[in-house]
Amino acid sequence: KQLPDDIHKRSHKHQKAFNYLWFIPIAVILLLSIGSISYYYYLKYQHEQAIDWYEKGVENLLFNAYDEAEKAFQKSLEHKSNFPAAEISLSFVQTADLIQTALEQAQEQLIDGNYQEALTTIDDVKDQLSLYDGTAVTPLIEQMTALTNEIELEQVKYKLTDAPSIDELKYLLWDAEAIPTPEAHEIAREIREQIINHTHTKASELLNQKQFSDALLLIEDGLQYASDSEKLISLQSTVEKEKEAFETTQQQRIEQAMNIAAEEQEVNESDALTLDSIQIAFDEQNRLIVQGEVTSVATVPIHSIMIEYTITSEYVEDGEIVETELLTNQAPIFPDTLYPDESGQFEFTHFDIESNSETDLESSIFKVDVDKMTWSLE
């Protein structure tokens, strides 16, 4: 007999079929969890590797092993691309490598004597370090500073071998003083000594020439480069004293010259002539002649010289001496111009005074007295 179609529904042993659909979300969640956990550990591993390589890079940096440090930082970024510290460190290492290359080039230029080119090579890269700081930067800065000092010092020493002028020495002194090394300080001291000696010698020459102001200016300039130089300070004091003494003497001489000039002017105006001689004579016609000589004691030429005199006669009348003033006259001196210490003569014939006989001549005594002498100054 055929079983009914719903026999399975009737059986008390029947159970519903197992539903597998609810496994799907569970499996998804499980897979996601496993994936997340795996990814977490993966990221953790990458992070740890990045940190490890970064620390190795930093350690290499501290020993200036830039190539190894660069490889380490690159490895660190391979494990973790978004790692700012590693990125900055890698950039610094690449910059440091560039600077090391520049320093090596500058060293070669120094050896070749190309000092300015070497300094330019360093200047071109030193600003790149301004973006970084820290202990790793310090050695590079020290290297650049040391090499720069060495180049500048060698440049100063080379210029000193070329017999520099005093002005060039002053510039070299500034250069040497700016280099913070014992050798540079010693060279600066030697340059300063040269400036002191040169200044002392030149100022002493000016002192001997009585050029006091120029000497003091030169010393003051020298003291700008050697302010504590006892040699220059002592010379400065000497020049100032000599200048004061010279000016005092000059003032005294000026005053003396002015007094002498005033005295000479007084002489020239009021006492420029001395009377050397004056006498009376008669010519063959018994005419009275007054003649004589004067000398100029003026300090300047004088001219238009006239001598004024008075003629008197003395004779005996009734046993008494009678004195009679005959005339007053002026006579010119020749030559017309007399120079200092030059003599001139005068002679004047009086036609209005005659002696009628030898007896008159013998019985009368004629006298001539100078009243005054006049002249004009040039």
C-alpha cells in the first residue's frame, strides 16, 4: 500500500532541516575580525620596523655615517611612508651629504690657493643648514666653521707675503681679528705692531717738520687699530706738548715781530735819516755853498728827501761878538730815493750870500745848523 504524501509530517521523529544561511554573517564578522587583527599586527610590525630603522639611522648620524644613515631612513620610510621624523631626517642626511661634498671641494680649492672660490663654495651651501637643528647639525656647523676659518687665515697669510701697503694692512687686521683661532690672533698682533711702527715713524717725521696737526691726525688714526699702544700714546703726548710750545714761541715771535715792526715804522716815519756831515764852503766867486751827506737808517726805501737848515754869521763889532741869522733854506737829497743803509748827498749854492773881500771872509764866521729833514715812504 502506498504511503501517504504527508507521512513525514505525521512522524513524531521528524525535525526541520538545518538552516546554513545564518553562518554567512558570522563568517563575515569572523573574517573581518581576523583581517583586522592581522592588519593591526601587520601595521604594528611595520611601525616597529620603521622605528627600529629610524633609530639605527639616528645612531649612524651621531657618528657622521651619513650613507648608512640615509639607507636606514629610507628603510624606515619603506615600512612606514607617513613618518615625518624619518622624512625630515632623510632630508637632513641628503643635505649633509651635499654639504660634505661641498666641504671636500672647498678643501681642494684651498690646497690650490683658490681662497675666494673656496669661501664661495661654503657660502653656497651653509644656509641650507638653517632649516635644521639638534646634535646632528652641530658637527657639520663645526666643520664648516673650522674650514672657513682655515681658508680665511690662509688668505690673510698669503696677502701678507705680497708686501701690503699700510691701508691694506688695516683691512688685513680686521680680517685676522675676525678669525677666532690662536694663530689668527697672533697674526693680528703682528699686523697691529706693523701699523704701530709705521704710524710712529711717519708721525715722528711730521713732528720733526713741525707739522703737528698732521702728526696728531696720523697718530689718532693709528690708535683706532691699537688703542692701548703705549708707544703711540706717548708720542701723541710729545706731539701735543711740542705743538703747544711751538705755538707759544710763534706767538711770542709774532708779538716780537709786531713790536719790531712798530718800532721800525716809528723809525721810518720819524727818524729815518742820520746826518753824516754838513759844512759851508765858498766857490771861486766867493759864493757860499752848503753841502753834506746823510744816510738812510729806514727799513724801507724813502724818497723826496729834503734837508732844512739855517745859516748864521758871527762877527766882532766894537769888541763884541754879533750873531746874525742870514737865512733858512731847504735842499734836496740826491739820489731822490734812498734804500736802507744807502747814503745821499746834498749841495746848495747861495748866490745871495757873497763876501766882497777876503777881509770880510776872514772877519766873519758862517755857521749852518740843520733844522729838520723830511722824506716820504714808499
